[in-house]
Amino acid sequence: MNSRTEASGPLAGVRVLDLSRILAGPTCTQLLGDYGADVIKVERPGTGDDTRTWGPPFLPGEGGEPTHESAYYMSSNRNKRSIAVDIASSEGADLVRRLVGHCDILIENFKLGGLKKYGLDYDSLTAEHPGLIYCSITGFGQTGPNAHRAGYDILAQAYGGMMSLTGEPDGEPTKVGVGIADVMCGMYATTAILAALNHRNATGEGQYIDIALVDSQIAWLINEGVNYLTSGKEPVRRGNQHPNIVPYQVFATADGYVVVAVGNDSQFRAFCEILEVPEFADNPKFATNSARLENRSEIIDLLKPVIAARNKGDLIKAMEARSVPGGEINRVSEVFESEQAIARNMKITMPHHQSASGEVDLIGNPVNFSRTPVTYRHAPPTCGQHTDEIIAEILGEPAAAE
């Protein structure tokens, strides 16, 4: 793949210096790269991003031997160029400072104050580059009694309340199946950076963005958080059930599981008619959503045996015909093989020089712009793959300082 492929997205011409690693920061910078920004990923020489070793699985290389590129790493590092720099050395820190002068955005997720000793903190850099947008991601933020604590996804899900809401009612608190605290923090960081970029375009002013995994996770409590703030009642784990809508959960059929997501009373009546139990919808205890919430256990116990007698595929078709929300529960393999995912380009294939097949399969970007489409220019880079290229292109120098 030609690593100099020109970007054409809405962020074409924007350059990002990415000093982040693991997942939250890389999620953010991958999105910016997908939108056309030139993302320079700064990595430790020899080891690089911690997630490179977070496998198996690893990308298979020649002879089927695994490479040093884990699937975890590849999930959030496309559309970036990698430069290997030892920022702990005076030469490496100086190189990064010189690169900052050619960048619009810097994003980092070092421990609180971790970059100050290298002269790479916000105050040190913006004295010379006042237009710089500098985003710091930490576990608990730059202030508060927990600011010194390290941040990990499961810790953020636990501290921020999400685990208390996830899992079966009588089971243990459960984390979400993927690193959602990291991912959502990366999403919030992306929107914050774009807002700051808009402000800079209008005023010329850069700014500092302080964003925390735990704060993002608390914000992600959404309705359950405001349910508590409004009622004063502690939310509880409900498994797959919804705190405000009934029936909205998983049910067993004769040949598998289905999701039923009834959102209003007319949909509930239609669902009961499909199941040939219209009397459920006529019963005042179940006729309205408020009544169904009050009598949740009773209506669910009535619905379970009726649904269990139905064929999964037939039930889903009948629900679709009557506009009752619901559907199948796909395994991951079924997701990527589905006609919908294929039609929406949610699996992409990119050239990769270390892969035995010469290619790597990745998850596509879900955003579809009408005029400035997402582009896929760089496969997830190997550590330091573009060091000489970046230094020559941006600084006009022949070799890297490591």
C-alpha cells in the first residue's frame, strides 16, 4: 500500500500527533484518520503500543506463523502512520516538540503530569503554539481526589455504575462484553476535538481538553442515571429487561432466542394478536406501558410459554409484518456474513505487508457522508513503519532520532 495516499475526507489537511495507546485514545484518532486527518502515531521503539501484544489472535504471517500485530491492536489503529521515538531521551522529546509545530491536534493518555518532565505538557507546548488543540485522556481526569489513579476500562465501568446495572438480577455485577468505557471516552474525545477545531477555525485559539474514562462512563448512564436523580431509587440489574419499557427483552422460542422490543401500547396489542392472545392487551393490568411496568413479572410469566411454543423465524417474520420491533440475536460470525452488514460495508479488507495473504480484514466505519466519504488509506502500521518518511516529509531531515 502506498502510505502517501492523499486524504480527501472532511478533515483533509488536519494533522494529529497521537501519543495515546491502548483503546480510548486510539479509538479517537482512528476516527479522525477515517475522516481524513493525517494521524502520526508516536510509539516506543521496539515495543510500540501495548496492545500489539494483546493476543492471540495475531495477524498470520508467512507460513502461518503469527506476526507481532494483534487483532486487538488492529481494531483501532488504521489510517495512521507510525513513528518510533523514545520520548524519555532528550533527542526524542525534542523531535516530538518539533513535530508539534506542524500539527493541529495532540492527544495523549499518560498518567497525570506524565509528560511534563519531557516538556510535552500543554503549558510547555502552547507557549509556542497557542493554536494547538491538546486532548488528555486519563482514568479520573486532571482534578479531584482520584486524579492520580490509573484508568482501565473495567475500573471505569465499575466506578461509574455501569457494572451495577449489567448482568442477571441475582448474578454478579458484569462488565459490557467489549471495552465500552474506553470506546465511549474515545467518542466523547472525538466530538470535543472537532468542537475545539471549529472554535479555532473561528478565533485562532487552541485549547486544552480534559476527558476521563470515569466521567464518560457516568455520562453514559443516560436514562438509568436520570431515573435515579429523578426518583431517588437505586437502579437494579434486570438482565436483558428494560427499566422503563415492557416487554423489552430476550425470550426463548421453540428453536432459539429472539429479542422483543415493544415500544408503545399499539405495538403491544399487535404483538399479542400475533401470539393469538389478544386478551392480554385487553386486560387493564397490561393495556398500558405504565401498567405493564407495575405488573412486569406477571405479564412476562404469561408471555414466556406462549412465545416458547413459536418458531423463531416465523415469529420474527410475523412481527416484521406488523411493525413490532424485534429480531434475531446474531453471533459475531453471523453479523459479518449478514446481507445487511455486507450492504453497509461494515467489513473491509485492506492491504497489509506482514500478512501472509497480503491483506487484513477490519471493521468498517459506520459513518456515511454524502460529499466527503470516509477513506481507508493506511492499514494499521507496524511499529515505526513510517519513521523516516514522516521525518523527511514534515521536518525535511534524512533520519530519525531514537
